Amino acid sequence: MTLIEYVQTLSDNPYFGAGFGLFGLGAGAALLRKGVQVGAVLFRRHYMITLEVPCRDKSYQWLLQWITLKGAGKTQHLSVETSFEQRETGHVKTKYNFIPSIGTHFFRYKGNWIKVERTREQQTLDLHAGVPWETVVLTAFGKNKSIYFNILEEAREMALKEHEGKTIMYVAMGSEWRQFGHARKRRPLKSVVLDTGISERIIKDCKEFINNPSWYNERGIPYRRGYLLHGPPGCGKSSYITALAGELEYGICVLNLSERGLTDDRLNHLLAVAPQQTIILLEDIDAAFTSRKDSKEVKAAYDGLNRVTFSGLLNCLDGVASTEGRILFMTTNYLDRLDPALVRPGRVDVKEYIGWCSASQVEQMFLRFYKEPNKDSGTLATEFAKSVVSFKKDVSPAQIQGYFMFHKNNPDAVINNVGQIWEIT
């Protein structure tokens, strides 16, 4: 039998024809499926734009809140996020924020349909927060990246508006800064009464520094500013820094040099990644290190609990790797305990003594505390200030305020019992 006759015989066989047809149909379906997959990949690559936002990114929570309020507001697949809001009275109100749950959501933004995919990796943890790793992926048609830029800007502005008029406190958690507690209502600068001219000098210097970065750049001077407030306890050093941050619309990064596990490298990293528009505050700097005149070895006050060295601190403040655009405040009750290298110009540019109350301070505090309209209030304030000064004893603003609280509704009793200031405070 010839080859032609053999092929003809197979073609006449109905079983062979059916099998060959099924094979061809399967192959065609496989090719079609592969073509659709390749086409989808090419279409996604060239005609769609994707944005991935991991949970460690600062804009992650902003974006979730924005999607909830502006985008996928009608979605029925939600997860709850409980937060607390502190009112002006100090009362804390519980808030329940509903955000898109894990899964896929769709919303329309400026004429564009956007798909939101929120995923959670159960096997991967965010080591800093101790929660599963999450990611939000936005997908839209087109190649215009500005759509995502606009969304992120709106989300950022929405988050900033929520903290408008408030001061945010940050503390170091691991290698990053985390918000500490609730955002606080800004403290008015005039609520902290310092001696004549001190507040004005500090605020003027800060604003001049903030508004003139090019001046430093043109002269090759590092763009950073250091301040040291020193004086007895209870005289308003920390309170003034809080009020100053509110006046400048800055946050405050509180750094404890005696924290367990803090090293030179981590300290340098924290100073480098501090949130923008914040004041870095090192309180009671004298408690962290002793002067080299008093000790042959430079040791931390709580030796064994941390590994920050004195030379490491100095390098962080003005070394080669130190950051710029930074405002740093240090406070101490004992200026004489500080090493001269720490407070030299370049590390500390402005030093101000915040000391015991003067007569003018006492008078201003009286007028501020007793606000009830009284034609004799000015006379009472002057009389009270003279009485306090006549005792010839040092008195702090904290003591004066405590005394006022003891007689908060009776200014006449304040005048007649001045000697109680040193008894009840």
C-alpha cells in the first residue's frame, strides 16, 4: 500500500477523524488562550498605569482615608479602624473610621475608573508595627501619572487639615519616628511668660533661620540651628518649646538619649529621618553625659543601658554625616555640668537663661490668670509682684501657678497670703 493510499484510509476512518479534530480544537483553544494572556499583558503594560503603596510608606494611611471619603465611599466591603480624638476640653472621643477592606474595589475619579486592590501578606509582618504586611495597588487606564499625583496630594492635604491648629509629638520607635498620643491643641506663645525680651529673641532667631536657607548655602555654612535653654527647674523651658512649636506650626520630636538600645548609628539615623517641620528636643542633656573634666572616661548617666557615646552625639550634631535644615533644642538645669565641646558655637548657636521670676513676670502672670474685669486688677497685680519680690526668695513660674490654682477664684486671698507660695508648692 502506497503512502497516499494509507493516508486516504486513515482519513476515511471516523475514529481517527474525530480524534484529530479534537486535537486541533484543543490546540486552537490553547493558542487563543495564550494570545489573550499575551494581549492582556501588553495592554496592561502599554495602556494602563499602576501605583503600589506599601503599608510602611507615610502616605498609606492618608490614601486609605482618602479612598474611603472621596473614592470608594459606596463600597459595602469595609474594615474598621478605631481612633481617638481629643477635644479642646481634654475629653477624648472615640472615632470609628471605616476603610476599604481587604479585596478589590472600584471608584471613579475625575472621569477615570480606578481599581483598588488591598492585599495582606499573612506570612510577612511589619516588624515595627507587629502587623501583617499590607499593600494597596491602584490601576487606571492611560499613561498619565498626574492622576496619582493629584490623588496623593489630596490625601496629604486632607490629613494635614485634620491636624490643623494642633501640635504633633513624635517619639523614636526603633529606627523611625511615631506619633505619640493625640495631636495637641497649639499652646499660645503668650501663655508662657518669660522675662523681658527672651521670647522675642528666640522667636526672631528661629523665623530668620527658617526663612533664609539660601543665606547659609551661599556662604557655605551648615543649615542647622542649635538652642540651649538652661536654668532652674519649673521655670518654663519645656513649656516654652511647646508653645514655640505651635507658633512656628512645627511638631516636636522628643529624643531620650538614655533609652535602652540607643546607639550612635541609630541616633544619627533618627536625626536624619526626623519628620519635616519639626523641632528635635533633647531634654535634661546633663543627665545623659558627664563632663570630661569630672570623669576620665566618658560614660552615660545610666551606664550599661545604652550605647550612645559622647563623641557619637557630637558627630550627630555637627559631623560630616549630620543633617541640615534642622532645629534642635536642648534643655538643662545645670549648665556647669555640660562639657564645653557640647555647647560650643556650631552645636549650640543660641543660649538663653530661663530663670527665677522677675517682678514683671509675676505681674504678667497675675493679669493673665485673673481675667475677670476688675478696674483694680492692674493695681492688684503690681501689689502682688512687689509682695513676692519683698520676700527675697527665689520663686519659679511653676510655684506661682500652683499658688494661683490654690486661690483660683479669689485674687484678694492671693494678695494677702503671699507667704504660702513657698509652703504649698
